[in-house]
Amino acid sequence: MSITQHHLLDAHRAWQHGEAPPPAPGTHDQKVVLDWREYRRFRTVVAGRPAHGRIRQALGRRLRPRARSTS
């Protein structure tokens, strides 16, 4: 059963019982992603790591050539 079919079945059951239909699939996706990002930042700060700039630092380490020793 697809997500759409399941939603239509739930909406029909809610209508039969006189209840409000459930929200359509994907309605709250953006809020979930933003809340998840905020939670990850919170956990990062609680763990004592910097909350931003980690991707830029990782890319900088990858793209910056290492200084080789001439021993």
C-alpha cells in the first residue's frame, strides 16, 4: 500500500467517525528537518565541539596540500 493510499484510507475512516482528517503526507517535512538540525547542533554543543564550521574545516583539510618534510 502506498503512502497516498494509506492517507486516503485514514481520511475516509476519520470522515466515517466524524473526526478531522490527518495531515497530508509531507506536510510537516520541512519542520522535521529544521528541528532535527537544531537537535544535532544542541548535541554538538553539549558534547563540547564547535556547533558550526565543521564541514568547512573538513573540506579545508582535504583541499589544502600538506607540507612535506624534506628529511
